Amino acid sequence: MRTGDFCLLGLILLTAPNSTEAQLRYRTNNNTITIIGYTGTDGDVTIPSTINGYSVVSIGDSAFQHSVVLTNVTISSGVTYLGILSFFDCTNLLSVALPDTLTAIGTGAFRSCSNLRTVDIPQGVNVISNYTCYFCTSLTNVTIPPTVTSVADYAFNNCRSLPGLTIPDSVASVGKYTFANCTNLNELTLGNSLSTLGDYAFSGCRGLASLTLPQNLQSIGQHTFESCVLLPSIALPASLTGLGLGAFDSCTSLTNIAADPQNPAYRGLDGVLFDKSQTTLALFPGGRGPRMHEPDQSYDSGWGHQYRHLRLVFLRDNQPMDSRWCDEHRQLRLLGLLRSERGDHSR
């Protein structure tokens, strides 16, 4: 007689859709079943909704990790949880059909599934966990439903084949390194509720040629868009008050940075970003070539008289500089950086 806390390990034979036998190992607890392993040789596997009259409710931690057999997996309705590293390093896995009953995906569930092509997150999921599809290098399609509120660190890092991405309006935050090195990403839509972009979130997205920042965005982390080498321009919304160090470092095509006139922290002048008082350089576009000015000359030519109060105009070569002030340190010379042999000048 089974009781609520009775635990049974079993091995059953199931008939897969292609009439081959799939062997699943499972555990029962409180009259429900968790799948904990697979010993079959057929690559096409269906996780059933019930086994021996008990509902299958979860895929256990590391249940299928390192499998080289799995190619296509269908998870039937009733499963609510995918465990930590449940499909980790299933290098021949091409597709996984997730049920609409799924509400949680554990850390690294599909990590290093290097041949996985598509992931459709069901609507019941609220958080996309850390490392969910980390290094899924063949992933070409990701669907994020309007129930998701956050996409955690490294979730889609190094998904190098992903060409496009839509982050729905429900998402409020994107974590650190979340989409870093998605080198084929060329279409990106950011939802209107997005308020925080984490450090390095989109760094190394070398195919990204356009970017519209959402109107409620408040903070861009450090190096968030570093090495997005095709971005030509950026417009900061009125809501943005936090811009991390090196947010647009090595964006070598970036020639224009603007800020909404209502932005309380930043102001764009001639495509260069300053603080609101125009006394501190916040960000210099990395795509602008060198343009030297003698320190004793007027700034009316090319820069305009409004730059004469800049605190950072006169700096010697050997002075340390914070990367916050420009895309690359050497580009401060565009504002009249002095060579040391020219003598000392006050700021």
C-alpha cells in the first residue's frame, strides 16, 4: 500500500510515437511522478502525462544530462517543472516541445545543447532562469511569452545563431551577460516595461545594427552594449538616469548619441553625451575619427562655444582616465587632449 511519502524507483517500457521503445526511470512521491533518467536508445522520446495511474509533474535535476541519444523530446501536459540541468549537454537534441502546464524552468535546463534549434517558453513561466540556454549555439528561434517578468543572467549567452529576439512588455529586467555574444542577432525589440539592463547584457552582439531603447528604461549596466560594432546611433529616453561604465565601449560605428530633452541626467550635444549641466563628458561616440584641436584655439570650429566650460577638455597623456567618459580613452583627444610635451594646463 503506497502512502503519501512512499518513494518508488521504477523502470517502465513506453511506446514512443515512432513505435520504438523508450525507457524512462522515474520516482514517485505523494502520488506524483518525477522523471529522473532515460536508458533507451531511441532519440525520439515522449514524456507521458501519467505512469501507472500517477501524474507526471516534473523532470528531475540532471535527468537527461550528457545524453547523446536524445534528438526530439515531447513533454506531455501536466508537467510543471523542468529541473536544474535537466537536459544539460544533450548535444544531439534538436527540439523540445514544452507543455502549457509548465511554470518553472531550473537553472541551466538546456545549457550546452549545441544543436537545439528552437525554444518556445510556455505562458505559465514567469522567470527565465540563469543559464537556461547558455551556449545553445544552433538556436535560431526563441519565444518569450507575455507572462515572463525577468530574464536572468547568462540565460541565452552565446546563442550565436539567433537572428532575432522580441522581449515582451511584461519583462522588467534583463540580467548580466544574458544575450552576450549572440553574434548573429540583428533584430532586437525591447518591451516598454523594461527598466533595467544588466552588465554586458548584449555585449558582443556584432550583428545588431539598430536599437530602440524603451521609454521606461531607467538603468543600463556596465558594458551592456560593448562591441556592438554596427550600431550607428543611440537615443536615450527621458527615464534613463543610470548609464554604466563602458556601456557602449568599442561600438566602432557609433557616431551619434542623443538624449530626450526631458531627461534629467543627460544631454546630447552634436552627437556627444554630457551631463545635464554640460560640464562633464558622459559618453563619446566610438565611431568618430580623431579630430584634434589646439588648446589655445577657439572651439567654435566644429565644437561650438558651449564646450568651453568642459572640465575634461585639457588632460595630459599620462593622466589616468575612467572609461565612463568615452568609448576608448584615446578618443578624449577629440576634445583637445594635450600631449605632455606641450606643458601643463589647468582643467
